[in-house]
Amino acid sequence: MSEPTAPRPADDPTDDVAAAEEVRDLEPAPALGDDVDDVEEAPEDDDDVLDDDLGGPDRETALRAGLEDYELSPEDYALLDVDETGAPVEPAEVLPVVAVVGRPNVGKSSLVNRILGRREAVVQDVPGITRDRVAYPADWAGRRFMVVDTGGWEKDAAGLDARVAAQAEVAVQLADVVVFVVDATVGATGTDEAVVRLLRRSGKPVVLAANKVDDQRGEADAAMLWSLGLGEPYPVSSVHGRGSGDLLDAVMAAVPEKLLGDEEHAPGMRRVALLGRPNVGKSSMLNKLTGSDRVVVDATAGTTRDPVDEVVELGGREWRFVDTAGIRRRVHQTSGADFYASLRTQAALEKAEVAVVLVDGSEPLAEQDVRVITSVVEAGRALVLAINKWDLLDEERRHYLERELEKELVQVTWAPRVNVSALTGRHLERLVPALDVALESWDTRVPTGRLNSFLGQVVAEHPHPVRGGKQPRILFGTQPSTQPPRFVLFASGFLEAGYRRFLERRLREEFGFTGSPVEVSVRVRERRKR
């Protein structure tokens, strides 16, 4: 009977060279791969299995061959054959921008939702719900464009209303076409005439929408708006959709050939979401990064309700930052505008690549802060922690803050941290290296051969505990995807949650993954019946 080609015993090395070869050739066969009684089927030359100290393609081939003895599904084979190259990033398309403006409560957001064909903009039967200008991708008759919802414009406004009106004026300046919405049931007001003067000064193409015309009887009211001097008023009903097609045809016909956004933009622009509970300084940070009053900022908590996109040049590169509404409480406990704002924030997080979570350092760490961070991890997005209002903290508060972070955020010790001041702009430049590290980890793929060699070493040093007289073994590991890094382990038995956390911690120690969540899943497969 042939003897199995097992490694030499550790207590019987013949000389120093043999001892060195033994350490190198020591394979965790009982824990990674096939059973011990199948070792004799392995290649005679160990150098064909291990081509270097870290392992490589030969080890991967041997371990994958061992998987043939186990019951694998077509999905398993597809997972093992996944392409590791990744898809190229396509340059962003320049789209015409259509701004929807008007005084408060004339139905601008409802019209935007009608154009989009879905409930995207926050709508409530209360004036002043929309405060920032918010852009959404849309299409009509095969032509794509960006529609921008704005807050209500009022003359002689003060305080928060004045800042909302200023955002509407900026939207007009940055648009290619303006849709001016007027309430046909009320007729032209003094505020409407003031908006007309603003639009004429801008020199932009204007399409007049006479809203709330639900039937033919309202078309006579719409005809009265010829007096504004903006051309033909298009009667529409944003609630029922009446006349919206004719309005969009007129809008597309008014789009100029040369768009304002035709200037070159850097390809592969990364998307960054600013998250946090209300009033931690997200909008102030975006304004400081852009160098302008891009977003409405007020001492009132919850000023921002819609996610606001803006291209920011930081560290010599362009980034797309998204300011979001503060997460107050659990979504199912909110109502009205806050409910929809929470949904928009979650959608913005899903579209982002990395999230900068702001924490107010001047206040004790709250449950809401932990919940926001948890939502980022569950969404699989890269994470950077920004401790805001750092310039206001004394030594005692900084000491207690460090203790709070160590206690409450023990699950995200891998997240890079930046101490900043959104109001003064202090240390905002440190966001760039933190974002780069987090995104690099988010995009990292570990070669399969190196991954399995690493798993073999870890499992040999710390095998899974024996449960019920059996010891689960890891047969093979692969990383089928990135963003975030996701590892799938094929095992002969169930791996406990504590052991999976141990493997995740060792993966971070070996390969980094600073600033990125790591997903480790297990597929239990049984040996084929002979």
C-alpha cells in the first residue's frame, strides 16, 4: 500500500534545509481543501502546488480541482468563473438642464414628479416644502435631460425665504431652459410679474406652464396669462397629467444647440454623500467646499429636505458631493415631508460610492449617529467619519469624545477619521486622503491564489472549533465582486458568526480595507455520494 505524501513531522527535520522546506511546504490540508485520506491524490512535487511563499495559481488550481468532489450548483460554478477585470468607467453624458421655477405652492414639485413619471420630489399641500434646487435625470421622446426643482420665489422675502429665493435665481442662471409655472386658477400676481422681470434679465428660453387646468373650463383662465408677455401659456394639470406632453414638446424645442454643460468634466467622478443627523453641519460643509452659498443653511434643524448634488474641486480633482436631509429617527416613525426626505436620503446613499458621516463633536454621541453609520455599512458604501466643530472643543471634551467613539463605534474602527470645522473650513483638505484610502479599499480585489494561501495559513493557526463532533473546513475562497469587497467561502460545514468576524478581522490585517465594509458569506457544500 502506497504511503501518503504528507509533510514530514515537525519533530524530525534531517537538517536546516529540510526544516526550512518543511515550514514552507506545510499545507493546511485538513482545514483547507480535501480530507486527509485524499492527500495521496495530490501532485508529488510540492513546488507545483506552492509556487511562492504566498501561494499562487497552482495552489488555486489544486484547490479548485478538489471542489469537484463536492455538490456544486450552476450558481457556484458561475461564481468561481467570475471575471476579475471589472467594467470600464464610461464618461458622463452632458445633458440639457431644465429649471422649474415659480412662486410658492403653484405645483412645481408636482409637475417635476409628472415629468419624471414617479414620486421623486417631496410634495405636500403646504407652501415652502422645497427649499434647495434639486436635479433629477428625465427623458422625453427618447431625449434625456436634467430637470431641476426649485423652492418658491418671492419678492421682498427675508430670512429663510430669502435664501430659498436666491437658490431659485441661481437655478435660472445655470439652466438651459426655464419652465415658469403659474397657478391658472389664481392668475398672474405681483410676484409672478416680478419673476417675469427676472427671467427676462437672464436671457434664457422660457416656457410658460399654466398649472391646475384640470378640464376645458380652466383653459380660459390659462389664456389670460398671455398678458405676462412670455408667449403661449401651455395649460397643464400636474396632478392628472393633462397637457404635460405638449409642454415637454415645447421644452425640448426650446433647448439651445450649445448647452451650458458642454465644458469638459473629468471622467470617473466619484460620488460622495454627506450624511448625519439634523443640524450637524452637512450643508455648511458643502457651502464651504463649493466656496458659495450653494445650500440653504439655517439654525432650524431639518432645513435640507431633498438631496442636493454639486460638483466640488478638491485636491486638484472633481468630486460630486450630495448634501442630504438629516436622519431624525426611524423612517416608519416619520410623517409628511420628513418621511419623504428620509427616503430621498436613503436613495442618495444608494447612488453614492463613499459616505462622509458628520458627527457633532460638541455634543455627546447619540443613538442617531450610530444609526446613520450603521445604514452606511448596511448599504455597502465606503465610510469616512468627520468630527465637526472640532475648533469649539476644549481638552476635556476631546478626552470624553475619544472615549465615546471607542465605546460606541467599536464595529467601525476601520473607518478613517477627520477632525474638521465645516463653518471655518479647518482641515477640510484632509478629506481628500481619507476619501482616496476608503475608495481604494472599496475597489480592492484580492487575487484568488493569494486569498486561498492566506486562508490556509489562518485556518492552520486558528481552526474552527469542533461542534457536535465535527470540525467545519474551508474548502475554497473567492472574491466575486468589489464595491464593497465581497468574499465567498465554500465550506464543509456551517461557520459560526464569531469565526466569520475573526476571518474578517484577519482579512483587514492582511489586505487593509481601510474605510470599506467587508462582506464574508459562507456556502456549505456536502461531499458527493460515491
